[in-house]
Amino acid sequence: MPTTYIPTIVNDQAHSDGIWDVAWSNRTDLVVSASEDNTIKCWEGASGQLKYELEGHAMGIISVDISRDGTRLASVSVDSNIRIWDLENDGQLIRSITTKPVEAWKVVFSPDGQQVATGSYNGDINFYSVETGDKINRFSTKNKFLMCVAYSSDGKYVAGGSEDGVVYVFNTETNQLEHTLPGHAMCVRSLTFLPDSKTLVTGSDDKCINVYDVEHGQLAFTLTGHSDWVLSVAANPDISKQQLASSGSDKRVKVWDLALKSVIETHEVHSDQVWGVAWNASGTKLVSCSDDKSIKWFASSGSS
């Protein structure tokens, strides 16, 4: 019997405007939300209580990510500014990195926490040093907007999803393009590696979720069920569960069983498109954020 998830905590006015991304720390039970209202908020994962708020971006915040050790937060905004925050000191600003317009879109930490990678309007994956703020590398694609980026957990691969539906997988050990993965008919909004670092999952405006075998560069299977754009996909960190969460413009949050290649459950708890979903470190809880200004928590039956 697959694990099911029950809605638990509800914050219907988490921000004063739409919420564009959410992250859950692997090491500390901290949920971080990023909003069109120019603010970042940090919440207790267990209770949903607000811990502190971070200000400084001049425009809406597109993306947030937390380093694997839980000590750093990266954010990127429509203002083309990347900010690195110290989560050990109530979110004190460590560094501000100014990029060219739309040179930094989705932001993710490398597994070792030493750099952040971003997508960009010109199809580059750009890499910045967390310590110095310098741009230290870039991988080029076909000049199509890269809307999302993700690292494999072992750090061997970094992938980018483009506006024309193509997914690029680079080998960070060789700095070479490993695979160009077709399969989507429209923009790829989100991608995530499974904990095995060999499987890549992508979500697209074509309403499909593709699951790829990265080692062989092949499409393994496609999941369908969303009735509008798929805006976010997140792999459960507990690999034994073989689960994926997704959310979309259809206002739904779905949990999938990847072994059975089918949906386990669908939650209709938001009143507008759902931009982000994220798991806690143990894969027993899930959080979602939406343009309806709310954050919703879900917990597996039996978790506390």
C-alpha cells in the first residue's frame, strides 16, 4: 500500500503576493518561501510558525535553494541579483552577486555548497563561487532560455530545461555536454534528479512529466494527469519510496509512485497555480506554495 499524505498546516496569507518557490532544508527543519512581494520568509518546518523574514531584493524572487549542510540560502530575483544568506545567523546577508539582466534565473547549490548554478535567457548555465561571488564557469546550449537547473546528488551531472522543451545534461567532471534529451513539446519549467543520481524527472508546459535514464540518455516513461502546465517536480529523498511530487497551473498537487508509473493522490487545496513543491529530508512531509499567497503542509500517515 503506497504511503499517502494528509493536509496538515495551512497558511493562507503567508505572503502579500504570489509565492513563486519553496525549499525545505535537508539538515535543519526550515521551510523557505520566495514571493513576488520581494520578500523571503523562513518558517519552522514542524509548526509552520514564521521564524524571520529576509528583505533586500528590489523585485519578485524567482527561486530559492538551501545548501545541503543547511547553513546557506541562495535566492535569485527578477532584479538579476543573486543573494547568499547565512541560515546559522537568522539569515544575515553574506553576499550579493549582480548579474546582467536575466543572466540568472533558477538557482541551485552544488552538492558541496561551494558554488551556485543558474539558468539564463541566452541558454547558458552559469556558475558562481559562493565564497567570492565571481562567475567561475558556464555551459552553453542552443541560445534558448534555460528556465530551470538541477544537480545530481553526487555532483556528476547538472541539467538544464529550456523554453523549447529540450533538456541538456552536462558532465561536471569533463565539462562536456553528456546528453541532449528531447521529449517535451513545450517549455520545461522544472527538473529534479532522483537520489540515485541516474534518473532525471522533468515537468513541462505540455502537461507531461518525463522520466529519463541519464546514464543512457533515454526517455524511460512519461506521466500524464495534470490538465495544465507542470510548474514543479520534486523527488522524494527517501529512495525506497520511489515517489515524486508535482504541481501545476491546474492548481493541483500530485504525488506519484514511480515504480507503478501512476498517481497515488491528487490534492486540490489551492485556488491558483501552484509554483513549488518541496519534501523534508526524510521524505515524510511535503510543502506547496501558490500564486494564491498560501503555503500548505502535508504529512504522511504516522509521521509527527
